[in-house]
Amino acid sequence: MAHSITVLRMTAEQHTFLRRLLFRDDGCESVALALCGTRFGAVRHIYSIHEILEIPPEACSLRSPTAVRWPVELGMDLFAKAVKRKMAILKIHSHPTGFDQFSKFDDESDATLLGSLSHWGDHPMRHISAYMLPDGIVRARLVDNNKEMPLVNRISVAGDEIRIFASKADDEIFDDADLRTRQAFGDGTTTLLKSMRIGVAGCSGTGSWVVEMLARLGVGELVLVDPDCIERKNLNRIVNSTGDSARLNESKVDVLARAIAAMGLGTKVEIFREDLSKSAVIEAFAECDVLFGCLDSADGRDLLNRIATFYSIPYIDVGVRLDADGKGGVTQICCAIHFIIPGGSSLLSRGVINSDQIAAQSLRRQNPEEYQARLKEGYIQGVAVDSPAVISINGFAASHAVNELLARLHPFRADDNSEYRYQVLSLRDGAWLKLADDSICRILHKRVGRGDSSPRIDNPFSQ
């Protein structure tokens, strides 16, 4: 039986804000509280920061380089909110001296405060205690009313760089299959890839390439989602598909899972032959470290954006456009790569998708008869149809998307990663446009780190 893994997540914006609160010019410890959304899976337990409460230094009764004491009354409203919403509390303080372990003073204060909080309300909850070091590294542990306080396995920070702090160094087990990746990106990044769980929505022309590359990079676990089966028209672009795959009407995710197993590189695969809106799929994606979207539907992309927001997960969206006249002429070939940081802009706020498209495509999935009736009556416009797709163009776009992940895990660019949040590459014009996007999505921003909710991810169409 697999051991459970606990992950604490935050956005880079939250990490920066906490660091500013916790490290003052006087060299003394400071403390802050946070409300955390949760997702308790079979193997992975997720805590994601939703709301931060500053404990003002002047309100503390003790502040020294090695200790801080503050009035618990300042957190009562936040504690009550956690109980009402079935959320968790994070208590985080600074270690300005660089002392990299919990002190006896920490043990006593955690047991008193968080231990007592664990049985407030009708649902027992393990809360989290953490400290931050001057370089921004965070360590954390779980606390309830038991004496044992197990360490949180991983702390992830989602920003222009994806930072992951582990409670202990991951075991470095390599073989010759990892050699070239280690030569390029080093043992640390290779080990990190082996420890990651990555979700891919859409396993067709672009998605199959993304899956192929992630598996060969040594990603530890992949979650693949696609409800469709292989058809003969797919054979020109789905990697590892065959004539037999189409003849037997095999599921796309089954074909890819079988190909990954045949590689013999040790990547574990979880597959879902169903729609992204299903609760089981949302839950599986919520436990991923990174999400890839290889979809052309507005409602599917909106769902991915919501999952990424509610569970504080970086999201890479890849799209391909090939405009052909049907007579052998091509007027445009381009691809777009969006790197979405939870709490920042979204595909909705960037104008890639809109609410009318989301509503129409959700209706088509939920109620096909009603959709056809509205379409016939002219209430629905701009319906998407099958567009040309070619393997070389899909592979080109997928390669840029996977390299985007590597650039975020192992920054190698001359320019700052913030300048590459939105990229458009045109093969017709030989142009590569990269854009920085500092805006926020006002619809999703307030939902960052909310975790499990009802309705799930605030989407009435999730099942």
C-alpha cells in the first residue's frame, strides 16, 4: 500500500507577501496565519493557501530572534471561518537566524494552539505549522491533538518559476535512461521530474505528443483524460496509434498508457475514459503538480482553469490553429502556449475563451437535444467544426509546451520567465511573439486555494 503524501501549496504572490510579513528589519521572529483549502485523496493530501492574516508585530507580547508569542484572540475570526467552511489553518513564522528545524518552543505552541483547534466543530482537522527561512524556503508539519507531528512532504510555490521544497531529499535512483536528461538539466531537476504527478487533458494530436515527451523525460506519474476512441481520421497525428487501434475502436488513453508501459521507464499512469467534468477526474487532477490542457473546447479549458485556481496548480494550455482553404492553400499556421499562474490572469480574462462559448459547449455536453434545438433556432453562433490537423504542427506546439514546463522548473532563459506567460508562434510568418501578462482574472482570483467546495470548483456542470 502506497504511503500518503501531504502537499502544502501557495502562489508566488502569497509566498512573497508572507516573506514580507515575516521578515522585519529588526531580526526578530514574526508570525502570520492562513486559511487553507483542502483535498484529501487516497494517496495525496493537499492544503492550499486561500487567505492570509497578518499578526502585527506590535500586537505580540514576545518577539526575539528565536521566539514569538502573540494573542490567540487575533485569529478567532479566521478559526471560526475554517470550521464553518471545513478548511484548515496554517500558522507560519520566520526563523531569521536560519535555524532549520522546529524548536522546542515551536513544539509547545503548536500543541497548544493547533492541537486544540483540531477538534473544533463536527469535523476533526489536521492543521499545519510552518516556518520560513531567510532565503524563502518553507518547512511544514501536520498538527492535531496527538503527540506526533509528521512533516509535510512537499511545499510547492506556483509562479513564473515552479519551486518545490521537500521535507527531505528525494532518493536519487538513476539508470542510463536518465543520462541525457541529467546531462542537460542536472540531477536535481531529473529527480524532481521523477517525483511529479502531471495531468494531461486531451490525448489526441497535441496531447499524445505531450504525453510521449513527459514520459520520456521521466515524469513519475501521469494522469490522462480523454473520453474518445481512436478513429481512422486520427491516425495521421496521434502518436502510438495504429490501424488496429482504429479498427478495434480503442480508447485514446488506453493506447497511450500501453505505449508508456512499453517504454519501461517506470512512469505510472492513471487513466480516465470520461469527460473532464466528472468528479473523479477533477479530484485526480486536483492532486497533480502541473496541468496540461490540450483541448479545443471552451468549457473544457474553463474547467482546467478552475481546477488550477481552486487547488493552486500551474496550468499550461496549448492550442493549434491551421487555416486552410480546402484546395491545398494555407493562410495561417500558428500555435499558442499559455502559462497560467493561479491567482493571475486566466484564459477567460485573456480573451481566449468567453462565457457564451463556455455556456454553449457545456449545454452541448449536458443536453445535446436542447443544444441542437437552440442551434437550429439561431440562438447559438460560431459552432466549432473539425479543423485541419497535421502531426508536424501538433508536435511543434507540444514541444514548446513541454519546454515551457522545463523552463519553469529549471530556468534557463536569458529573459525573465514573466515575459513568456503568453506565446504565439506563427510558422507562416516566421514570428514568435512573447507577452508578459500582469493582469488578474477578477472572476477566479478570489477562489485561489479554496480547495474542495460545493458545487465542486463552483461549477454547476461538474458531476
